[in-house]
Amino acid sequence: MRRIIEFYCTECQTYFDIKLNTSLNGSRRVHCPKCKHIHYRKVEDGKITDTRFNERDPNDILIEDICPMPSSCRDHQKETVLTTEGNLSSESFMRRLWFDIFNVAT
């Protein structure tokens, strides 16, 4: 199963989405698709944690790269709501974006 994780780049102040397998674990280099800044993070059960690591950490034998598509970049954070199944949905973000683009009153 895959999950979409929203990530924020502190270098260029951009939000972007990353698709991760829920069974993914270990150290990863997350590359910002806009400015190419590298974030060193630990991944646990398909979730990017706030735990950072040093690339030269001898305990990390395998360090992989996560390189999202540039089309996943945006200036604003997604608004998320829970669906009836308890999953996160970006419906409210997309709805607001639609109304903002076409200047429709909500």
C-alpha cells in the first residue's frame, strides 16, 4: 500500500508530495524538486519522521534517495480532512483552489 506524504522544504519554502510504500523503513535523502536541497530523514513504516541523520553515519549501510516530481510543488500547505474511512483527503484544498482560480464565491 502507498501513502502520500506532504513535505516542506525549509530552503525554498515549498511544499511537495512524496508517495511512499507503507512498509518502507530506513534512512533516506529527500530531494526538493524545486531547489534540489537534500533533507536527511529517517522513514518508519512509510512515514517521514523528524529524525535527521548524518550521511556518514556508520549504522546506516543503505541510504536511498527520494526524488519527487517537480509537478508536486506548491506554495501552500494542503488542508486535510478525514474521510468517513478515516483516511486523509485533500478535497478541501482542491475545492478552495478551484474557487480561487475561477473567482467563484463559496
